[in-house]
Amino acid sequence: LHSPYTLSLHDALPISAKKDDDHAAPVSTKKARKPELSRAVRGTMFRLLGLSLATNAPKYHGYTSSPDLPEFSASVAFDPTTGSRLWRWEWEKTIRQSPYNAAFSMAIQNQVLADREMGMYKDVPEGDWPSLEEAVDSAYTNLRRERESQVDPNKKAKKDEHRKRGKKRGLKEEKQRRRTKALEDARLADRKSTRLNSSH
């Protein structure tokens, strides 16, 4: 039996790629935190990866990540105990770039929706469910960062340093823009004052 919530590969594509959908909802630029939905997605993702939630692993929204994230394999594997399929992320690519990742994203969404139909995730606000695909994308992005830190501990430090320099440069440029605007406003006010004085 197919759940009424079952998604297709078409649903896994970004809205901009669905050219035939005249009634597609506009993409929201506002990113509000949705911790309950994130927990549901994160837990389901680990379950489909076949990872146990170790209590001593780093926490993220109440769930934990495994210190040994499995490498990608194009072959289909199954859990010897449960018989469930073990999914794998193609770490070097995004969800949009890899058909394997797109299929895994759909599997997570379908499983979360199936679990919801069974009465789970009642703590997730009704208004958060349209953001399910975005929550999966975010969970994968964060997990990729965790994996990068595990594979190359110095990579995260380098990225943090690069981000810090970018922020500092941005603040410097913003300060310069404010200073330039203040000077232009002062010159404009001075011109207006000169014109008023000359008219008298």
C-alpha cells in the first residue's frame, strides 16, 4: 500500500527545477529554527544509515552523531538483523548533484511522513511540515561538516578562520560604507545650507 504522503523524485527537486509546476509555492528566504522537525529528520536519517545513537557522541538537537560515518557505496546493502535497507550518502556531492543523495533524501522524507501517519512526531508544529525537504537538506549539510571534521580535523579550523576573516572584512566594508554615506549626507546638508543663505 502506498502512503498518501509518499514522495516522488520530482518532489525531491528544488522548486526552481519544477518548471511545469505553475502553482508551486514560492521559496521562502526566511529561515526559522524548527528543532522538533530537525530531531525527527536527524533521528530518521541515522536509522536509515544503520547508525546507533551513541550517548557519548556530540549532540545535535537532542540526537547524537556517530564517530564513524559510513563511506558511500553504490551497491545496495541491508541490515543483517532487521533486513532494512542501509542507505548511504555520496559525501562529495550535494543532494541535488547526486541521484543517490536525492533518492536517500526522498527515503528520509517518506519514512518521516509514514511515522507521522502512525502517530509519531506530534510535537512537530503543523506549520513546520512544508519545510520537511529543507530540514533534510539542512541535516545532510550539517552531517557533511561533521564528517569533514572527522576526516580532516584541521579543515574545520581553516574554515572557521576563513569565516572569521570574511566577517571581519565585511564589518570593515560596512564601516567604510557608513562613513562614506555620512560624508555624503554632510556635504548635501552643507549645500542646502549654502543655498538657503545665498537666497537671503
